[in-house]
Amino acid sequence: FSMWTNYFDLILEWSAWMPSKIEALRGLCVVIPCSFTLSPQYESWLTASCKGIWMKRWSQVFDSSLTGTGFNEIPGNLTGNLEHKECTTVLNDLPYLNHYFYFRLECGSSLKFSFSESVRIVTKDDPSQPTLTPATVEVMEGTSVNLICSAAAPCPTLPPTLTWTPTLTGSMQDFPEPQNQVLTSVMNFTVSHVHHGEEITCTALYKQKPGMSEKSSQKSLTVTVFYSPKNTSVSVRPSFSVVQDSSVSLTCSSSANPYVLSYNWYRVIGEQVTQIGAGKSLTLDGKASDSGEYYCEALHALGMEKATVLVVQFACKCEYVHCLLYICLLVVLYLTTGELVKIGVPMFYRS
């Protein structure tokens, strides 16, 4: 029983902490956060003479005592203080990797121990997509929204740059999280109706060493904005000058989300406003009495908006006949004389 007790005590006392998995870009660096514990009676053995070694299976890939000599399979730097039981290490110029790495502590010839815990390091040619939170944005106009973009930042000397497109009117702030190997950018803006249907993209750009092309990855979301009627207006068909007894169609259009389903039509006579119809379109028969000022109103669960007043004028047919005769007279004079003749406007047209 005593033997097993001592064995489990050893396991608890001699242990290392490190992430279970780290992803990095090939050719760049990676930080391995690492710390360890050991039996109290050995803590006094932790001196400046200690060194940290990283093993891949049974082969040694990094020895802190060989830093800068060029003899390490993977160059790097032990940034942790072994005397404080810190074994954090930066490995540089990463080759293709998909292996488990183990930490070994050596303090002279008396203290040598390989910890059983491991970290799996996977290198890739292309960076992973950033994460975008929230994944969807469906809000009312005027709402203040925070978009959070996070990208992996395993190499502290060449961290990614996060950019937002399109450029939004608002505030943006980056928050490095070296302990989590993440760079986070927070975009805050107030949602307007112009953002409805807009795709917002966060791009993570990873710089490379000289001679290597930059790498990037991105994540996008589409904004849905619920808003009351906007840009309400009236269009006329036919759009040219209209004579009496020729009907015209007035059409009301408006932008809203959800779509506008209810329209009302009004006629303005002096200071009196009268509702004369409902629906998206209004047809006028072309009577002289139909000439006047009209506007439409778009109704919505979130609000309403009125269009600018439109003046509709139905001209008397006789004016167009007089004008046509006048033009014909000019043409005849030109054909007979060979030149344009300046003549007065006929009295019947001047009226």
C-alpha cells in the first residue's frame, strides 16, 4: 500500500501544465505556455544551471542551453524562468509538424525528469478563419451593436492585423490576449437602415518573414435591420405632360423592413387634406378637376412616412393643337424659303 501511495504522490507532485493542442503557421513561431511542479524536496535544486528540453517522441528538438548556437533542430528561446517552475518556450521557423511534444527538465547530473504531459503542435500553410461574435445580427434601427472578431495569434513577434470592411462609423479597439494566443478586435457602431443587407467582414492578415507572401483569412456576416419606411416617393406614369381625358397612374414606393404593406393617398386643396384612396397605386381619370396636389403615406408597424407633395396638371387639348399648328407653319415657311423665319407667336396660342 505504501508503494502505491508514494507512486501517486509522485504523479501529483511531478506534473507539467501546457495546452493540449496548438495550431501555428508553417515558417513562423509558436509560444508553448508551460509550467511545472515537482516534489518540494527538489525545489532547492532549481538553479540557473537548469535547462529545458523539448522532446518529439524520443528525439530532442530543442535544448535551451544550445540557444543561438544553431544546433537545435528547431530554433527557439526558453522565455520562462525554470527557477520559478516556468517552462514557457518560443519555437521559431516551424517546419511541417503534427506531433506531440514533451518537456524535460535537467539540473546538472542529479535532477533529470521527463514529464508525461504533452502538447500537440500542428502547423498549417493557411491560417484558420477568425471567429465572429455574434454569428448573426438582427436588430432594430438605432441599436448599438458590438461585433467581436478573434483570430489566433500563436507567434508574438508576427501577430496578425485585424481589419473590418466596409469602414463603419463607430469605434474599434484591439485587445491582445497573449496568454490565450488570441488577438481580438471589437467594433462598435449604431445600426442604421443603410446597413440592412450589408455584409461585414473581419480579415486577419498574417505577416510573413521576408521573401514569403502574406497569409489572410476572413469571416463575414450579413446585417438584418428592422426599420420604418424611408425614402417614400411618388412616381407618375406617363411621366411626360398629360392632357385632359388621359388617365395617369401614381405609384407610391418606400423602403422598409419588413416591407410596407399599406399605403394611403391624399389630395391637398388649400389647407384641406383629404384621403382619396388606399393601395400602392392611384389612377386619375384626367379631368380638369383632377389637377392639383397629391401625396402618399407609407404605413408600417414600426412607423409611417409621407412622400413629398406632387403637383399634377392636366393641360387642355387645345393648347397642344395650337402648338402643333404653329410648328407646322414654321416647317412650311422653312421649306418654301429655305431659311428659318422668325415670326410671332399666334394670338390663339399666346392665350
